Amino acid sequence: MKVSVDMELCEANALCVMECPEVFQLTDDDKLILLKEHPGEELRAKVEAAAQLCPRLAITVTDD
């Protein structure tokens, strides 16, 4: 699985961080950081839920 974030769309609402902190992190100056571009399959449900929660649909999850 590959995760990507369109940083031009991202508003750093942190909904993804709350859903999957193993993959997404918010910096002190409210910038989103993608911690794992290729997380393990055990995180797929959380990553997909985070993508669905994104109000700007900035997160894309694809198969490698």
C-alpha cells in the first residue's frame, strides 16, 4: 500500500492524525507530515478511514 497527501489541498485539520497517528503527524506549526509512505497492511483500515475523514480528500491510498 502507498499513501500520498496532496499538500496543496491539505488544510491540516488533523482528522487523519487522530485516526492513524502511526502514519500521519502534525508539526507544532500545523504542517502535516507523512511518517510512512508505505505502511504495513495491518494499518490499511486505519489509513483508509483517515483518507475518508479528510474534508479536502487530500489523502490517496493505492496498492503498490
